[in-house]
Amino acid sequence: MKNNSTLIHVILALAVIGLYVLYFTGNKKGQSDQATTETQTGNEPVKVAFVKLDSVLVNYDLAKELNDNFKSKQDAYTNEYGQKRINFEKQANAFQEKLKRGGFLTQERAMQERNRLIGMQQEIQKLDNDLSSKLQSMQQEINQQIIDSISNYVKIYNADKKYDLIFSNANLLEGSDQHNITREVITALNKRYHSSKK
């Protein structure tokens, strides 16, 4: 099982969240060109903001709770796989020792034990694949739940603030703190999350 998979999934989640935030907070395609033209012809400044999604993921209580639950399930799966793997290796080593000592009464009995161990190894490999698939699916569900929560809130937030563009820092090279709405978003997300749990 790969211990780095959680980190990779978090990085991928950041990129996906950034795309979702940009997609859901931006104007629709048909309105985009019109809004840009009106802004340019009216000489009005474009109102922009950005959110540091890595900070949101670290400080958003829903994301922390979901990732803690994921980590505990990942640990349980890793332990289950590890125990079965250790048991198999003990039995395989015992088989090798017995085979070297000539401990099997017949060649047929040795072949039966070898085949049993091969079947056990295949079951362990299948378990590893199944657990990895479950963890990947769980991680995708968690990422989607977090993306949906952030995207829905940013829509609500922007209905009042009326930003023309809200970027994620994944796509931002430089930004002034006056355009950084990360703290507001985290505070509001946590407030909304905790009020929904009551």
C-alpha cells in the first residue's frame, strides 16, 4: 500500500478544487464576453479576489474531519493487509524450511501445500487491490464533498460581494493581500459546517 497516496490525492484535490471554484464562480460563457466588454467600455475596474485553497483544506473543519476519518480507515486497511501478509510470509518460510528438510511425506503433499500458499498469496494480492480501490473511491468521494461544499459557499459568498473573478492560488502567481479572501471563506465555511451539525 502506498503511504504517499494521501499526499498525492490532496494535491490533486487542490488542483480540482481550483478548477471548480473558477468554473462555478465565473460568469457563464455567453455572459463572459458581454461582461468583459461592458467592463472595458465602462472603464470600471474588474473586481477580483483569490482563495488559498491549501489553507482552506488545512483549516476547514469538514475537510479535517473527513481526512481524519479517511486516515483511520486507511490505517485499518493497512493493518488488515499487513497482518495477512505477515501470516502468509511465516507460512511460506515454514514451507521452505520443511521442504529443505524433506519434511513432507510425499511429493504430492508438498505440491498441495505449495498450491495452498499460491492461493493464499493471490487472495492477499486481491485484498490489496480491493483495499486500494476502496481507499481511492473514498478519497474521490471526500474530494467531491469538499469541492461541492467550497463551491456552493463561494457562490453564496459572491452573490453579496459581486466579484467579477475569484481565483484559487493554484492558478495565481502573485496576489495582493487586499484581494485575499481566504480567512473570510474559512471562517464562514467552519461556521456553516458547525451550525449544520447542531
